[in-house]
Amino acid sequence: MKLILAVFVLCVAVAGSTVAEGCDETVVIDSVEYNVGERWCGQRLDSTAVADPTTLVRIPEQFCFEQFRIYVRPVVRDAFVLMAEAAAADSVDLIADSGFRSATFQARIISRRMEEGDTFERLIRFVAPPGYSQHETGRALDLVPSEARFVYTPVYEWLKENAAEFGFVESLPEDTSGFAARESWHWYYLPEIVESNPSPATD
Ligand SMILES: [Zn+2]
């Protein structure tokens, strides 16, 4: 079954990639096979990293943007609630607007954008190909405002200081090569990494 389980938007600003020669990783969308390109090559998620949607739990409404229904792994929900409560005590509001992303929903987004005339090569500068987004793992959360100015907010400031303590890492920070886009609003629950490298998000 090559038609992948999912397509996940990665809310990327700009990646500036082109389809690489020499990368043979492909995905199939609407029965057409596409090369994922250098931007994504080597980053396909291991199937064991992908969350089982039936095991996910909802982030409490008060921490969700406009009562969005946002789901993550139970352990991620618990860690996020603790972190959001700690932030609130510092007068900082941590509000999520995305967590686990449904395969079907995201596949439709890519498919629809291509129907509107966009090309796969252009889309994957902004959208993770099926099987490549951390949102598929149920460990990633996007926080409000999920856009470039997030990096200038007190929320970001607070997270840089405190998120590691709760097991969250800025997993898509500035990439000095200029190749991968930065997503300062995207936080990934990976306590193992945080423990082995206390300041992974420092740029
Ligand atoms: Zn994200």
C-alpha cells in the first residue's frame, strides 16, 4: 500500500528546496508518484514513531485556540498541561492550535491544492509529504500565533527558558544552511533528547 497513510502539513515558511537528484524516496498521492526531494529525503518517519489515533487524548479546551479539538499522546497532554499551568503562573498563555494531524484530512489538503493548480514540488516547500511530519507522531504541538512573528513573543521567550524542563524541544529551529525552514511555534515532546542535550533549541 504505497498510498501513504497520511499527509501532514508542516506549516513551513519557506524551504527553498528543489527536487533532488539522487534521492529515491517517493510518495504516492492520487495515484501519482512524487519524489520527496532533498528537503525531506532521509526524514521519513519510522512506522513505530507514528501515533495510533485511537490512543490519543484531547488537550483541555482552555489551552486550545478557539476550542479547536486537538489530540496528542496522553503523556504529551500531561506534560503540556503541566507546562501551560507553569506558564500561566508566569502570566504567559500557552495556546495550541494544532497537534496530531489526521492523515485523511492532510491528504485532501495536498490533493486539493494540486487540483487548484499548485505543483507537488512547490507545495512540499510548505507542506510535509505523507509520512514526514512530526505531527504524525502525536508528539508535536503548534502554538499560537503559529507564524513567523512567534519568535518575537513572550511565549517563545518563556518556552526557550522553560520548555526543556517539561520535555519539549523546538525541533525545527533556525537551520544555518538556510535549507530547512524555521518553525518557532512548533514544539516537540521528546524528553529523551532534552535530557541528553539540555539546550537543543539554542540558536
Ligand atoms: Zn508544526
